[in-house]
Amino acid sequence: MAEEEEKYSFWTKYKKFAGSELLLYAIMVIGIILGIIIFS
């Protein structure tokens, strides 16, 4: 039971961070693509 609770809290924490992390990656990718388009 204790192990399951730890996994649950880990995944809820991960999901909270995953949203902002995906947003950061999306912004980075868009920035790189725009940079390539502008400089090419």
C-alpha cells in the first residue's frame, strides 16, 4: 500500500511538471524553426 501511494504522488507531481515542461519544449521548437526560417 505504501509503495502504491508513493507512485501515485510521484505521478501526480510528474503530471504537474510535465505540462509546463511540454510547453517549454514547444516554445523552444517553435523558436528554432522560426530562427531557421528567418536566417535562411
